[in-house]
Amino acid sequence: MTTQPPELVEFRYELVEDGIGHLIFDMPGRTMNVFSNRAILEAEAVADWLGSSGLKGLVVSSGKTTAFCAGADLGELAQAYAMIIAAPEDQRWQIGRDHFSPIGRAFRKLETAGVPVAFAINGLALGGGCEFALSGHYRVLADTPSTALGLPESLVGLLPGGGGTQRMPRLVGVEAAMPVLLDAARLTVADAVAAGAAHRVVPAGQEIAACVEWIRSNPQPIQPWDRADYRIPSSDEVSAQLVELRRSRQEETGGHYPAITSILDCVEYGLPLPIDAAVSKEIDIFADLIKRPEPRDMISSLFLGKQIWQKQRKTGTLPEAYDSIAAAIRQSWANVATRFEPADVEAAVRWARLSATILPGGPIQPISDEALGEHPGIAPTGIWIDAPQGQDQIIAGALLGVAVIAALENGGDLDADSCRAADFHSQSAAGFPAYLGGPFALYDSIGSDGVRRLIAPLGN
């Protein structure tokens, strides 16, 4: 006899047949599933119930036609950052760890509940959706062009915090996992099966039946890493696989994208551990990362801002201010370049990772305090922008400072959403570095006094 699961809102539950349950991820009022805080807590509640449910197996699918799951609720992540940064500095790490631990805990409970869990995936399973699926014992993919597995968290300055940095390389190997983890590469249905991230591909509409068929075969619900014969690699082995990749990524990013380093740390220091300790190590590193400014600013511009920008473009309502801001940033950079030797400017651009070629322009116009106003800033960033050291950083800071002023002078009337979209536009159209979000995000971070410090070497 089977029992009923706990009360669910983000999921639905039904019996496929006697002894086989069906958990349907179907967020009400949303066209796309994402892992909200509530969805995470419900997933953990289901995992807690599963061991005593009396089920022979559980199939998990999506109730959406758009995708399986698009990942985390990044709006909630932005709110969580605000909560963390509002706390005393010595408490932020623990607050972040406590807040984000449930997702990894839920997925670990699911795979150790002693009940076979099969995922039927039609469409994209990204981020937390992919991590959810990797915690199952069997994955069936619908044979459609849109079906794929991916972990794109690095694109917004984050790392997969639900066990993704541990399960993906354990399933497909370190070499195959790194493009997925570092570059947001997606595994198509064929790639996923060939690599070992999925088990079977079937025509669309047959994926649930294929999962039921597998459960009927009475499989053992044990993950590869929980088997007695699983070999944990040594620290030296894993480090040797990553040493060249670390070197090349450091050279490429200048260390300005901490998610890259954090993901490499998760793999290097997690794979030589048993899975429970490895998932714990992952969330330790995640808690360090989430209290930094880069994830907040990249989520603001590259996710929220991009969505707003795309919606405005689709409706033909892109403000002219976006192009004015980008043009003003480029001109302000050209004007700053006249104050310094070309080689020094080039070195500063390289240091800050501006994706722009700066040619000398005209004289710098006087910078008025009226444009900057009085803005306290959120908190010290803890990165080089707080106190530039050396000629490269000082020039780079001045370039970024005048970019903020250009944005304020040309977009001071924009609302908060449009500021986020303008930040996204400033990256693609002007070359503003993504890790700082954009000129408005930088202004929010360091405030008016911080900007004044950056432009002080210009003598205005």
C-alpha cells in the first residue's frame, strides 16, 4: 500500500500504476519551471517521504510544454544576496550556506531514499533542473532539438550549488564536464547518452513510458558514487587534470570572474572526497561566492537586464538612452586615453578586461558633482575597484569611473529595470566588463564617493 506525498504547490503527484508514482514539476502561473525556494523545500519533502511511501519507483517529469526546468529563480537569488550583504560581515558566509544548503540536501536525500527515481526530460533541463535530474538513478530524454542538459550558472557569476559540480564530472569525466561547468556548453540528447549523463533517448511522448519500463525491471536504486566498487580519484590525479585549465582560465579572465575559480575549486577539492563530503565542500565554496558582488551584478545585467532589454526590443520600446549611454561611454574612454601613453591605456584595458579598443579622443570635459549626486553605495566590493593599485589599475579605474558618469548623465531618468537593461547594453555595445555588471551596477556598489576616488587621478 502506498501513501500520499506531502502537500505540494510547485509539483503535482499522481499514480502511473500501482506502486509507481509520478511527480510532475508544474509551477502554477508560470510558463517555465524554475527552482524557487518553495520548489526546493517541496523537493526535499518529497525525498523525505519517498523512503516510507511504499512505492516501487518514482517518475519525475515536467508539466510544461516549454522545458523541463530553466534553472534557479534568479530573482530570488538577487533577494538572497541583499539579505546576506545586510548582515554583519562575519555572519554572511554562514547565512549564505544555511540559505542555499537545502537544494543539495534535497537532491542527496532523493538519490539515497532507497526507491528507484527516473527522470523523463522533454526540453531543456538547465541549472538546478539539470542537477535535479542528475540526482535520479535513470534519465530518459525525448528526441527533440530542444532537449538538452546544461549547467549555465557560470554565465551569471555563479556555480551549480545543488551537486552539479560533483555529479557531472563523476558521470562523464572531468574533461567532458569542464565545458559544461565553465562555458555553459549543453549536452544534446546524443551527447548526453554518449557521455554517460543520460541513459536512453526515445521519441517525444514516450519518455514517461520508458521510465516506467525501467522501474518495472526492479533496478537497484544506487548511484555509481554510492557503490562499493566506486573508485575515488586521488587529489594529485584531479589536480593534474586541471592544472593547465586553471592556468589558461586565469590568463583569460585575469581572475576577475571568481565563479570560474570557484568551479575549478569545487571539482579539484570535491572529487577526491566521498559524495556527502564533496557536496558539503561545494556549498562551502558557493557560500563564499554568493556574498561577492560579481554574481549580484552579473545576475542584474546578464539575466534580469537582458530579459528586460529583449522584451523592450521585441515590443519596439528600447529607449534611445541606451545607445546614448554606450556612445558616451566610448567617447569618455577615448578622452581619458589622451591623458596617458597608449601602451599604458592598452595595459589598463587588458587588466580590467574591457572588451573595447580605445582610441585617443578629445579633452576631458569637467565632471560635475551634480551628475554623481550623493549615493552611499551598497558595501565595499572587496575587489580591486575599491582601491586601485599601480598604473594599470589606476587608469582602469578612471575609465570605469567616467563610464559611470556618462551613464548617469545620459540615463539619469531611467527606472530601475531600464538601468539593468542599460547595463546589459553597455556590455555588448560599449565593452563594459561583465563582472562589474554595468555602470549603474557599479554606481550602486561603490556609490558616489567611490566613483570620485576612481576619477581623482584625472584631476577633475
